[in-house]
Amino acid sequence: MADDGMLLNFELPSDAFTVQKTFKGGNWKDRLTARKSAEWGRQKAQDRAAAAKRIPDFGEVQSEEEELIVPESRPSKKARTGEAPTLKHATAAKPRIPKEPHRGDVLPKTSNGEVISSLFTFNSASTEAVAKAVATTRDDDDDVQVEPSNAPLSDELATFTNLGLSPSLANHLLNKLGMKAPTAIQRKAIQQLCAADTDAFIRAETGSGKTLAYLLPIVQRIADISKQMKAAGQDFTRESGLFALVLAPTRELSKQISTVLEGLLSCCHWIVGGIVIGGEKKKSEKARLRKGLNILVATPGRLADHLNSTEVLDVSKVRWLVMDEGDRLIELGFEQDIQKIVSVLNLRGRMPATVPGLPERRTTVLCSATIKSNVDQLRSIALKDPVSIAVDPSEHAEDGSEPRDQAFSAPSQLKQSYAIVPAKQRLVTLVAVLKQAFKRKGTVMKCIVFMSAADSVDFHFEVLVGESPAGDDTARLPSTNLSRSGKIPQGNTIAEARTQGVGKACSSPENAVQLFRLHGSLQQLTRTNTLKAFATCSEPAVLVCTDVMSRGLDLPNVDLVIEYDPPASKDDHLHRIGRTARAGKPGRAMIFIMPGCEEGYIDILKEGKPRNLTRHDADDLLKKGFSPASGVVGDHSWEQAATDWQLEVERWTTEHPRHLEQARRAYQSHVRAYATHVAAERKIFDLKQLHLGHLAKAFALRDKPGSIRVPGQRPSSAAGTKGREVRRAHAGKGVGVGAGAKRKGGSAMEDVDAGAMMDEREGRNKMFARVKAMGGASEFNLG
Ligand SMILES: Nc1ncnc2c1ncn2[C@@H]1O[C@H](COP(=O)(O)OP(=O)(O)OP(=O)(O)O)[C@@H](O)[C@H]1O
């Protein structure tokens, strides 16, 4: 049945079910084949109609023929001037843009087979009827204020000195870093790790200060060792020994941890920290290691590499090993590197150490907001009888509400919402949400939009910026699209260079919004510069990115996170939305959900018992985003404005080959990524239920799904893609992106290798294998 559905959706000519062709020419075989084909088409149409009636989740399912609406005459094209076409994002109605046809209008197709469907008709209906009736869309501002769960403690006794930190370190935190009191997880972790040498898990919400929760006790304990050495008449120097190792999955996160460490060590300058993450010449890293370091932050691949080849790296005195984002380290396949590191530490750690005050045994700490099942792998490799350091949820249930589930909870003050958006309206609704967010200056400072694939990020960036960087694929760049420094990194292609521009689609006359894009396929230098530019941008800014940005990164002033594409797992969801509402600050997060089976995700959102969970409907969002400021009640001009905008983007896409290819790539990568959800969530994100025709509209495509081809990618009909993705998803039994098995070869892996796969999630296995082959120097790209 499923395959039948796919064939119907993608393979057949659009008139297969309506037009009875008469074949006069050819031999009897041709005529027989033609007749059978026509009969088969009719049969399938009947099957499909019957199947549609059996899918209550999707409400009334219309036939493909009904929902495709073609204007009587194509919108007139702009005169070609030789200039790159630009996307004006105009909201005023233009005479050349056709009015929305009425529901049920069936008009002749254009000669080139393009189809333009209406934004507002034949959309799937929400299945959450009851919830809709009860929870009407509210403004987030109406929500109750909630006590933040990840803020520093207000208890007078909760001071850093009371936890065992020296007055000088506590003063430094207060005076130099502006931290008066510890957070709840810091209180627990500092007390535990300062007093005992047992292995530990640290699990607490995103933005709750876990980095300092493990760094502070380590710095304090090493400061104590230095005191004892001094008392014993020995000098403590950078050559006294490497006492602590911190591992993190990405270079960005490692750099961030190293920066926090440097900030701490400026009050005890005799303790020296360092970092090895690759990307630099190994020679200079070796030179740094030779000089001696007391605390080292590293990515696992690079450290394992140095343990192999850098003799001066003496790990015999390492007494603290921290694995930050421990679950992600396993997800990304660093298990073997970690195994190697731990066995070297075990072997060399047996050598007698002559450092006064050095603990007998090594303490291993695992840290993440979502450490759960896959930690077993790390437990068996590196941990012995670990204690769990977590914040008791009841500590935050002062209002009498039930304690929230520790396994899956976001900061309590984070205002979460979901938007029920039909496939066709996704793009235009995203723009409406951004327009509304940045309507007034100062409401939202920074926003992160998560997408599932690098190609999709690139396409949406171009649409939101609204201008082509290069007419006819030449290298001309309009000055408005240069980076703020006005420079394009040398040696990069245009696509590589342009990671920043003015987001015209979401800017208002009073509020210009800077737009950035980031994903794992960009060059290292571009990534570093873009991240820095977004973090330091003093104007309102939107970052469109993949999950490469979802873990651990602490970017200032992010007040809104939009999950435009669903996360691959609920852990990923938690980390994504955790980029806002950090350290007690407020924040908002919105996830786009399509009507139908995707609405099952609302139950997953509710698992975290969010104190604020609001429902939005696409129409309301579109109305807010596209209504003119002077709009009157009952005015429907927003519908026309949204339609105009959509048609403008479609024309911009179809009229320029580069944009068209980019849109097609984005669409294909999106569909591929859709197949990588964890097994437990595959019923919710069911590829078989995805309406590819409607989805194509969200990529501003007028192609029929079956005819979407991308040069350089494996030639495949959408039906083939869909079938293959379904098989791939099922081949990886129980794993999507969130677990290890699918990453370790087998049929799923072979399938990934077979295609020119630029989709980030699925490509990670492949990339990992590649970087390992290159000497493990590029963990950074694995995101
Ligand atoms: N005691 C404190 N007082 C005030 N701010 C703090 C305190 N501890 C940490 N912070 C700030 O809180 C923010 C989040 O810290 P951190 O990045 O360590 O969180 P995290 O729990 O590791 O988050 P994630 O799970 O997303 O990695 C940082 O900006 C940090 O400077």
C-alpha cells in the first residue's frame, strides 16, 4: 500500500488519472502496454481515493488534480536586463501577480507543466481539534511569569566560599566575572568534586552553568596541590604536570570551554591551561605541549593523535578527566578514540607520582543535559561506580506543580510554543514569524533558526536575504551583501563566502536585521568568523543553521529559537531550544509542526512538562506577519500579501537556474533528512505521510516532485528517493541520527556512500570516516 502511494504521488504523469488516451500508432505490443498502463492508472486512482478516506489524520485528502491550480496566464516576467534577478519581498499587491484562485478552480496547465498551487486551499487539517478549541492562540506576553530553573541561587548561604572554593577564587568570580552565587548544579558539583574522588555524571538543564560546575572544582583542587607543593618546598610551574583533561565533541565547544578556563585562571596565573583541537599545524600544538600545561582542553580525535605521536605529552599525572556533552561524543563515533585515551591514561597513571596532594585515583566526569541510555558505552569504558550529580526537580516546584521529568526538561522560564503549519505554508509562515519578531526594534535581539540540512540552510539564507549574490553565476557581489568587514575570504567560492547579509524579508524600515548562515559543510575559517560575527553583532540578527550549533554553545542575547525543521530526536530538541533562556534569562522557542501525524510531537513536547506551551496556527501567524500596519479588523489583505510574497519567491526561484538548483537541492536534502529520525519518533515524522507536492511549494518550487532533478546528485525520481529513504530508515533499526549503530556501516552506510549526499545528518558517518582517514584532524566538521 505504501509503495502504491509513493508511485501515485511521484511517478505518474499528472494526467494519468483523468485523461483517457487513445493510442492509435505503434504495434500491438505498444497498444497493449498503453491500455494496461491506462487501466493501471485508473485502478490506482481508485485505490488512492479509497486510501484517502481511510486516513482520518489528514482529514479530507484531495486528489492531486484538484489541488493543483494554474493561473489562466502566467505572471508576466520582468524584462531581463542582464542583472541578477532580485527578490523584492514586496507585500503590496501587484497587478501582474494573479489573484488567489478560488477553491476548486481547475485551470489548464501551462505548456511547460509548471504548477502553481494556492497557499490557502487544500491544506491538511489539524487533528488536534479539541486542543485547538481549548488552547486558542495567545500572545506569549500573556503567559504567566515563571521562576527560572537555571538561574544562580538566591539563597544567602549559597556562596562560592561556602562550597569550598578559596576566597580569592570566589572574589574573582564576583569581581571579574560578575558571578555572585552558584547555580543549583554548581552548588552540588562543587561540593562533591572538591571533597571526593569518585566518578560522576553531571546532568542539568541547558544553560545551568555546567562548564563552571566541573571547571571550578578542578581549578580549586589544582590550586590546593600548588599550595601543598609550595609547603613542601617545591615550585609549581606549567611543567609540574598535566593534571586535568577536558574532552568536547566540537572545536567550537572546546574553544568556548578553553575561553572560560582562561577567564578563571587569570586569578591563579601559575596554573596554565591549553587547547589542542586540530585545524592548526600539529607542530605548533606540539611546541605548546612541550612547554607544559596543567589543564588541557581537546577534541578526542586530536588528543588520541597526540598520544600516539607526541612523546612529550605526559599523562601520568592526569587525575581529572571530563567528557563534556558525553552523549554527543558517543553519537559522533568518538568511542574508539575515548577508549584509546582511557587505556593510555590507565597505563601511564600507574607510574608513581611524586606530587604532594595529588589524589591516588583519577576522577572521571561525564556532563550533559541529556545523558541517558547511550552512556552505558562510556560507563563501561571510563567510569567506576559513578555518583549522579543532578538538580532535584522538586527544588523548583515551589508553586506546588508536579516536579518535572529530569530526563527531558527545558529551563522552566523558557516559553515554548508550537506552530501548526501546513506544508505549503511553511516558508511564508517562517517569514511571517520573523517579520513579527523583528517588527519593533528591541523586542527580539537575536534569533536562531534550526534546519535539518546544509542545502536547506543555504537556500533559505538566499531567500531571506532576498538578493542574488551573482547574476548568471558570475562572481559579481552587490555591495549590500558583503560581510560587515566588506571582505570575502580569499580562495572561497561565492556560496562559501557569503554567510552574512541583510535579511530583507524579515527587516522593517525601522529595524534592519542581519542574517547569518552556518553549517558543517562550510570551511573552518568561514565557520569561525561567522560564529564570531553573529555572537558579537550589536544589531538584531538571525542565524540560520543546522544542528552543528545545537550543542553547548553559549551565544549572548539569543531570545528566540525557531525549529523550522523538526529535530532528529527529542534530545536534539532540548539542546536546540537550550540556546536561549540561559542562566536565568528569559527566552522563547517555537517548533514548526505539520498537521497530521506530526502533531504526535506535541505529546513529546508535553513530556518535558513545560510551564509555558502555546499553540499557534499558521493563519494567525500569517495574519500578524503580513497584515499592513494600518490593517482593519476583518481585512484579508494579509492573505494577498502572503500570496504575493510566495509567488515572488517562486518566480525568483524559477527564473534563475542557480536559484532553481539550490531550491531543488534543499528540497531533496530536506526529504532525505526527514528519514533520519530516531525509530521511536518515526511514526510521528513518517516519510510516507509527507505530501511532497505541498512540500515543494515551501521550497518555492513549481516542479512536480517526480520531476525534481539535481545535477551531480544520484538521478532519482522522488518516488525512488522516498522508497529508498524509507528502506534506509528501517535498515538502521532503532537508530536515526541519535544513536551509534547506524553510524557504523552496514547497509545504511553503504546507501549513504552511494549518493552524493550533502545532507549533514546522514553525511556525518561518511564525513567521520573521511576525517578519521585524514588523521582525525577534523572533528569540528562533524557537528
Ligand atoms: N553562577 C553563575 N552566575 C551567573 N552566570 C553564570 C553562572 N554560571 C554560569 N553562568 C553563565 O551561564 C551561561 C551558561 O553556562 P554554560 O555554558 O556552562 O551552561 P551549560 O549548562 O553547560 O549549558 P549547555 O547544556 O547548553 O551546554 C554562561 O553564559 C555562563 O557564563
